[in-house]
Amino acid sequence: MFKKYMLWIACVFISTLSVVPTGFATSDDLAQNARSAVLIDAASGRVLFEKNAHQSMPPASITKVMTMLLLMEAIENKKITWTDKIRTSERAASMGGSQIFLQPGEEMSVRDMLKGIAMASGNDASVAVAERLAGTEARFVEKMNARAKQLGMKDSKFQNSNGLPVADHFSSAYDIALMSRALLQYPEITKFTGAYEDHLRKDQPKPFWLVNTNKLVRFYQGADGLKTGFTNEAKYCLTATAKKSGMRVIAVVMGEPDSKIRNAEVMQLFDYAFANYEPKIVVEKGKELGTIHWPNAEPNQLTVNAPKAYSILHDKNQDNTKLNYTSSIEWTPNLQPPIQMHQQVGMIVVKNGTQVVLKEPLYASQSIRVATWQDQWRRIIHSLIAP
């Protein structure tokens, strides 16, 4: 009897060992409570996991990712500067929900307005920025939808700049990942989205304390953005990014039942990515990619070097020893001078054998103008006297 009892105990013990979690989630375990989700590699855009990723849903305040993107592009194009003041209209000040309590007529710098959007999800700050950049929020929304189209966001339509509930305003997890990836092309943005706390109105007796609505920037190592969202219809949403060992990923979840589950499932997505994938540099920064010549141009050729290191994700669970990467330029058709600095001149194409694994735009590092007759004579004389 004693031996039978001990045998039963041993069987129970062994069976419990078989169901102890290993600590590494499989893709079947991910985002179980989200209505939709996606996980992508920020460098290449490769999808690592998806669940109803193209289902259109209310994005709530994640809408502000597009607002921040258009603001960063305006700064890059020198249409506005970090220190410019933005004046708050009556309409902007009237926005409800999350806000930084702007008063009608109050002026705040572009930098502080961005803090208010990125950290406190200020609906008032979003409208103030929209009006400053486009004259009216309605015109700004037109720019939002045009930029979404350029980014290939096929499941989205915006009706306002802040995500407050309104009819016919929607996006998808995949589209949000696309615009999040575009925003992360500006490294400065994570100084705002990755800060846990800061202050506005620092010169006043009672500065306004900002605490980031995205708690992962404090509680997950490597997390530095991007944006939370919540409305009764949208439920709890988050587009988040984290970077470890040179690898940056973007995770988007929508329609989560509460913020605790939302944060836990995004952290699980991050853990899955970093446990199963690693980046491999396939094109070193500065590598000469190609040269194009024009007899009627000054200078008469354009050489394009890799502006950054390009990497490909490797699955740690697969044999990667037989991979064979090559890189080349796919020049823009009928490319002719004049060419402006930063104008797109082609695409870098990286292949593994015959399979294209990376394709990204390349831009001119200098201006090329049409050669004058003086340029042509100078070349002839130089060729005659050159040794």
C-alpha cells in the first residue's frame, strides 16, 4: 500500500513538472486578450506576429502619433522651430479628456507642446499644434490622411488630430505600426515619448507636472515610447517600442480590457521578439552602393553610400549559416539633373539569393545641376592639361 501511494505521488510530481511554464512565450500565447495586435521589426518593417492586424478600429489617442509625425516633419523642413511659440485658440482650449489645461491665448513653445502631446496625451495641445501647422484642424486632418496614404496605411481614416470619439475615425494595428515606424525615423522623438516625468510652465509658481501615460518607459528596460489610447469604444490601446542589443521593435495592441493586461501583453510581445530574433548587419554604414554618370551635369556623377548600417533579423531558432546577402541600387527611372540634396534617387535592395529581404529609399547627399558651357570648356581644358 505504501509503495502504491509513493508511486502515485511520483506521478503527480512528474505531471506537474510537464506544465511548468518555461518563461518563453510562443506565438500562440501572444496578445490573447487584444482584439487586434501586431509586432514588427522597426528597421525592416518585417512582421514578427499579427492578430487581426488589418481590422479597422477606433485608435483613440494613438491618433496623436500622426500629429507628432507631421510636427517632426515640419521641424525638419524648417516650417517651424523648437522655440517658436504656439498660441492657443478658444477651440483648442475647449478640448476635453486628457489635457494640459491650456488657456485661450496662452502661448507655449513647440517643444513644450510636444511634451504635452507625447507624455500627457494633451487633446488641447494636439489641436493647438494642428491649427498652427495648417491654419485649421480640418486642413490638418487633410494632411494627416494624405500622409497616411503615402505611408501605405490602407485601413485608416482620420477625422481629428487627437482621437477624441467621432464617427468614421479609424485605424488598424498594422497601420499604427507603419506610422509609428515613420515617427521613429526622428531619433529626437524618444526624448519626449521615453521620458517618464517632466514639467511644463516651469517659470510659474506652480509648474504643471507631466507623468507619461505609457508606464512601460519606466518598468520595461529598453522601452522609450510611443503612445497610449483609451475611449469607451476603443478600450485600452498602445503602440510601444523598445530597443535592446541594436534591435528595435514596435508592438501595437488594440481593444484590450484594461491597462494592466494591455501592458502585460505588450511586454510579452517584446520578450518574444528579443528571445527569438537578433539583428545581423548586412550593409555597413558608408559602403559605396553605386554611381550614376551624366555628361551634361555638374558634377557629372553621383555616388551613393549607405547612410546607415542596414540589418536583417535572424530567427535564433533556424540555421542562418547558408544565408547569402547581396546589395545593390535600384535607381529612380529617368533620373536626370537637376537633383536637389536629399531628393530620393533610388532604393537600396538587399537580397538573400534571389529573394528581396530589404528595400528602402536612398537620397542624394549633394545637389547636381545642369552643366553650363563654361563647365564643359573647363572639363575639356582640364583633360588636355591633366597628366
